[in-house]
Amino acid sequence: MVSITDIAEALGISSATVSRAMNHSILVGPELTEAIKAKGVELGFNKRLIRRHKGRAILSIKLILPHHEEPERTLFYDLASLIENIRLGFRECTINLLCETASSKLKLYPHKKGGDISGFIFAFNQPSAATLHELNEVGTPFIVLNRQIPGIPCVASENAQGMLDIAAHLLKRKPNLKPAYIALNGMGQVGEERRDGFAAACSSLGIDFNSQRDSYCFDGIKKITSDRIRGITDAYNAIVCANDIIGTVVLTELNRLGIPIPTQVAVTGFDDSPVRQLSRPLLTTVSMPIGELARSAANLLEIQIIEQKKTEGITRIPGKLLVGEST
């Protein structure tokens, strides 16, 4: 069997250089890397498959987290639970988990220690076109958590079902239901999915709701003011918020205005994020099962790496309606 030592001897270079090139290290220039790979093909080199040694394999996994200008947006999930359950999702292997934030300066393979990456998890952010191109060029397995991208392996919350549960619950509490939907600019696909899911739920249940007429999108948390909320409560008796952060802020402004909750206005959130425990009254929400999402994403990525099998399409994980005092 041809080894990296054989390639090194044939080219008159060190085995370490061959190893770096095979693992996409930037310490080896592109011309030399191509020469090493070409020599490997010529000699019949086959890179050792991890699956033969999966019981003792140690994988380097890079977790890419979202970058937020507004720090409060990091409160919509429990980071410790995310990390813990990613580790639990790798059933066959031990992992070294490296964390970075998605930004214009993101480098997938910045140095030798980070160059031999077995796989990537993009959590709560969508990889750019340039990033996807680089991943496909190198051939490193990856998975996206809580987004839906055609042709890309993804794991996400079941937003449509969650919004159906919220709509049905509100209709039971308020037979004359007139709901508004509130989101933040920058929520992207998740905000749109939840809005569209709520609109579809209202349509199926006979609730009067129009996405364009009854949806409100704010530029940031600070823009959700008492004056804006007062105007909304003049026309609606329920406020469906795209996440718990928005819901908690809305509750605060309603309390400031002296508007009784839920008798005059009911409020719901989404995600069951840590900030929900600070809401008064306790916010009704739908859980985003972060543990199941993380374990499922990790397990699917492990299948790509260990079994050398492609996983495509989206896996949806349903949440659970958690009724609080706000409805």
C-alpha cells in the first residue's frame, strides 16, 4: 500500500509536507500541493478512511456561529446546550470542537492546526456562496443548523407546525382573535418561515390575518417602543412574536402602558430561549429543541465523515407548545 512516505521520497520532500498538502494546509503552496496530489494519483495513493478506525478516531469539527451587531440576539438559544449536544451527537468518535463566528473575515482553513478539519457545522447562519464553493472544492463535509438551503444538508425547527400550534391555542383563548405578527429585520429566512407558517395556520383555521397588512418588522429591539406597541394594540388583541426576545420586550412595553395581559392583548414568542424566564407574565412560546437539533446535525455530519455517505435535504425537528401566563 502506498503511503505518504512513498510520495515524499518520490518528490524529495518531507512526509510532514505531504501530510499538510493532503489535509489542505495553507503552509503548502498551491503548486506544490497539486504536484503532491498528482504524484499520489500516479503511485496509487488512497487516503486512509476514517471508518476503518472509527472507534478511536478523533475528529476536528469547526462550529460556525452567527455574528450579531446587537448582543441581545445571542440570547435566543443556550450555547452550552448546543455544544454539549453536538458532542453527544457524535456517537462513534471523539471530537475536538473549534468555534468561530461567521463574518467577512472567516477563514475555513486558517492554519495547520485548523487546516485538518473533518467537518463543519454552520449554526443559525447560512454559509456564503464563496464559502460553499470552497467547501465543495476541498470536499470537507458540512451541515447547516436551523436554515433550509436547497441541495444542502440541513437540520431545522418545524416552524410551520409551531405556528399552527400557536394559532390554534390563541383561537381557543380568544374566539374573536385579531392577531398581529412582529419580527426584526435581519432575521432572514427564519422570520419569513414563521410569518408564512402563521399565515398558513390562520388560513386553515379561518382567522383573519394578512401577512402584508398585519405584519410589523422593526430595525432592532430598541425600535420596539411604547408608542409603536400602543398603536398595534389599538387594532389587534394578540401579538405573535417571531422569537422570545421580541415577545419579552413587547410584554415590558405593554406593562409600561398599563395594558392588561392577556385580557386585552395576548402575546406569544418562539424558541423557549433563556430570556423567556425573565418575562413577566411568563411568555407562551414554542420550544426550539436545541438539544435534538444539535444531536441530529452532529449525527448526520458523522455519517458523512465516517460512512462516506452524502446526506441531503432538510430534517425538521418539531418543538412543543409551552403555555405561559401571557395568553
